[in-house]
Amino acid sequence: MNLGCTADAGVPGACGDLLEALSGLSACDVGALSPREMVAALESLQRVRNALPAVEHRLLAALQRQSTPAELGDAPTWAVWLRDLLLLSSAEARRRVDHATALGPRTSLTGQPLGPELPATAAAQADGLITEAHVAVMADFAARIPDGVDPQEVAEAEANLAELAAAFTPEELRTLVAKQLYCWNQDGQFSDADRATKRGIVIGRQGADGMSRLAGWLTPAMRATWEAALKKEAAPGHNLPENPTAVGSETTEDQITADKRTPAQRHHDGLQALLSAFLASDVLGTHRGLPVKLIIRADVADLEARAGHALTSSGSMLPICDVIALLDAKQAQPYLAIFHGAKSLQLNEGRSKRIATAAQRLMLFARDGGSTRPGSTTPFDHCEVNHNIKWAAPHNGPTDIDKLSLMSGPDNRLLDKGGYTVTLGTRGIEWRPSRRNTRRRPPRNYYFNPHHILKRTDAADDTDPP
């Protein structure tokens, strides 16, 4: 079967031929092959797997030149659009878009065609010689090149590493990349720009036990500040979980003797104590109309049962036992939100106010938890309050609690373009497309309210395209 792209068939025909060939391959009896033939088949399949992303890069590059994610699927970014189209994870969608930017064809400001940012890597991938993991290492290499290295030298190094990638595993390639970067800076004379690029702290996703992994790089100044702040609060005897002390207080000999924590645990507890004291000091003021404090949503039934989890305004899960501890220590001020079905008791401002009040924002957090756009994971802290009926004339939407919803800034601006209508339904905020798009999601976002969909028995209507 000829899988080439002819003028008559074009890309759709070639894709159809590829799927047909794959279907035929799936029907083959692999058990009839000899071990040598099986090995050869595995190598051939890997080469096909390696080369397919190169075609995707060209498609995405061409698509980005001719359209926008808002036009194609009412999405704020290409990564969000691709995630929703192919039902990818957010990280995978971002990775594909980033790789398409680095390895796909480009166009100059004057419209002249340009090669990829990493031409040798792109060529090796198109030939099926390197995997996506190799590409990720090369992309990391490009991001870590020290400031001031000659561009020609960079191009030669990229070509050399891309050639080596075809003969080494991604782990081995990463070692070669590290060696190349070291050769460019053997004396360790990193510039301020290099350090500024490298700095960063990342908090990983919460695990099943609620714990999160912390990783990153501290600048020299940040490290010095960290050490100065914790030299007392992370010392033995300070901030024992079972016998906490106030920040800045002195410890007794008994507290020091009773402290069996590791240095890492003492640093954790000291940092938590400092941050808690900082939040209690009120020096951070307000954010989006609310005090910069721990804002937690918990179910009264869970509090009574002393079991389950609460949701913080930043999108993290907090065990109910920790919520109760905060209440017992008088570090939390409880508020009660009462709901009738899925619709809260109204807090109405009508046309008297355009900006949502602090009370309304708290109620929206209690109702929605975070962004209401299907597929969004934006927590409450990063959300804006949207008028479901536009405030401006001639719409004259009211600032009433059942006419407001939470969403990210990009989604709010996307809504202004008319791609969706947003309303409060019987089970929460619903996004309904006003024109055909590529989304295949239910009209509601259950990310912050999974219990709604897990307990429902009438989910069939949500399986249909909105």
C-alpha cells in the first residue's frame, strides 16, 4: 500500500491509508513470527512512533499561521484548544505545542519561510531516529544555554547532540548535554541573567496522601534569606507539632531534648510557622477583594464526622482534621453558606455595584470552588468574577449572586467574544456553546466539585456533546 501524500488524496487520504495500514497490522498474527522478525517489527514500529510528531508539528505550525484557538474552539490558548480537541492532559498539550514551536517550520515577520529553531533535532525526529523523550532533552538544552555563547557554536553543538541522540538513550543524552553546557562555562562564571533564568520553586501535585513535593533552585540571595529566617525557627525544640511555640519565642531544655525530628522536618515546621505568622500579621493586605488568609471550603457533615477533606481557595485539598485544628487554635473564622439544591441564597447588589463584594466572592467559592469553565483547573485565588449577563448597556446585567460565576482572566475575555452563554442551572454553572466548536466536554466543570458527578445517577445527558 502506498502511504505517500499524493495531490489527489492529500493529507486526509494519507491519514486514512495510515489508519487502514494500522488496522491491517493489528490483525496480523504476531505469534507466527520468529524472534528476529519480532525484533525487527518492534524497531519499525518505534521508528513510525518517533516520526509521527514531526507531521503534527507541521500541522500545528500551519494552523497557528492561519487561525486562532478562539476561532477554532473558543479556547484562550493553543494548549487549551489542543487539550480539549484530543482530550490530552494539560501538561501533554503544553509539551506538544512547545515542541511544535521548537521543531516546526516558522515564518519571519515579512512572511519569509524559516527553518525550525532546532533544525538538526527536527530532522532526526522526522527520520524517526529519536523519541519524544530525546526531543524533551534537546528542548531543555536550548533553554539552558548560558548567556553570550556564539550562535554558530550553539548551532554546531545542537547538530552534534542531535546526531548523538540517535545512538544514545534520553538519560545518556542528558549527561552529554550537561557536559556540553559545562564546557561553555567551566569556570562557573554564570551571569545574573543565567541565575535569573534558572531560579524557581515548584510545588508538585498533591499525592494520594495529600503530600506535595517541593523542588527548585534558589538564587544566592534567596538562600541567604532562607537560612537567616530559619536559623532559629528550624532549630531543635522550636515549632514542635505536638507542642508549638510562638514565632520568635525561646525554647526550654526539655523541648530541645524531646525533639526527635530530622533537620528536613524541622525546616518544614519552621517554614510553616513563619508563613502562618506572616499571614496572621495582615501585612499582605487583600487580593481580589478578600484578605490574604487561608480560605477553606468544608462540608458541615464532614466537620461533624471529623473525616474527609476540605478545599482551599488555592485549589489544594486539606484534611478535615487540619481544619478542625485551625478552628480549635482560633486561626480560622467560620462562615456558613446555606444552599437550596445547587442554588445559593441570593446575595443581590442589582445595578448598585459592578464589582462583586467580598461576601459574594466567598459565596461563589462555596458554590463553585474555582473556575466554572469545563476543563479548567484554575483555583479560586486566580479567578475573576464574571457577570453572566454583561454589565454594560444594553444588557444591563445585575451583580446578583445567581448571575455571577468564577473563571480565569483569559476565559473571561474569551466569553466577551460570544463563543458561549453562561447560566446557573439546577446543578451549577453551565457553559453552552453559541456556535459549533471542537469541544467534547460536559457543560459543567466538576474539577472542584467531583462529588456532584460521582453521586449523580442521571449523568447520561452530560455524556453528549454540549
